[in-house]
Amino acid sequence: MPTSIESFMETATNEQRELLFDMTKWAGYEKKYADEVNKIYDSIKSGVYSFDGAVTLCEDEDDARVISMSPRQKLKKARDFMKEYMEKAVELGMGHLGIIQRNYENYVGKSLITK
């Protein structure tokens, strides 16, 4: 049975708390960059992508791929950090947390087996 964050925080070490804080921060970055990439690909429908007043033609997947290069690289970096944090969380004995159990396979690429 997964443990809730609230009950875990009562006994968590400083290192475990810091790791959860960092994971929350990088999850926010991941969402931001994923939203940027999705917005660029959605702009194919209108044929233009607009950002900070600049307008760029975005008529197909190739255009979107070029325009989204920077946010896609940032998204990959955020996901790489999350993978490291998931592995570290398990090392620190946090594998019983529901948030870790639900997301571990998405970032690490294999199932989390806890005892």
C-alpha cells in the first residue's frame, strides 16, 4: 500500500525532503516545456507560430520540429533530472511513496518493485 506524502513528511530526513522539493521543481519545468512543445505543434493548424510578438511560419511537422528544438532539449533535460531523482528516491528508501510508485516506470523505463 503506497504511503501518502503527508504522513511520510512527518518522519522524512532533510535529504528526503530536499529531494521531494527538487522533484516538484523539475516536474514544473517539465510541464512548462511540454506545454511549449505542444503549443508549437498545435500551431501547425493555423500555419503560424507566434511568441513574444514574433511570428514564424509553421506549416508542417518539419517546421514545428525546428521551432521546438530548444524547448524539446529543455524538456529532455527535465525528464533526465526526474529519472535521476526517481532512482535517488528509491535509494533513499522512498519507493513506498505513491508519487514514486506512480511515476517511476515513466521516467526510469522499468517497473519499481518494492518489498
